[in-house]
Amino acid sequence: MPKPKTFEEQYPTIHRFVEEIGWIEIGQHEMISAFVRAYDLGGTVYEGEDSYPSLEAALQDLETGIKAYLDEHGI
């Protein structure tokens, strides 16, 4: 049986982001409709969809959204 990937291996951009840049939030929020969100000291970096078919899908979207932000800003 293959060894399961660590979170860092599955989501390297999220891992780098929370280690070096900002923070993420996952779950329902009474004021924000996005299920996954990423922030840095400057504000909102990424807000995902209102819902996802799975937590895995939400994390994959967050990984992609944060990566796009970092690429766009040359970080």
C-alpha cells in the first residue's frame, strides 16, 4: 500500500502561503458566502465558491486560487 501524501505534498502552495504569507479559512461564515478563503495583511487574496462537492474539491480550488494570486503578483 503506497504511503499517503502529506498535506504539504498535496497542497504545496497552501502550505507555503500559510507558512510565509497569510492565513486561510475553511467553512461557512455568516457574513461571507465563500466556503474557502485566503487572506494576507493586505486583505483578501482569494475567495472560492459557496459550496463544493467535497472538502478535497474545496482545497484543490483554494490551491489553484492562491497559486494564481501569487503568480499574478510575482510572489
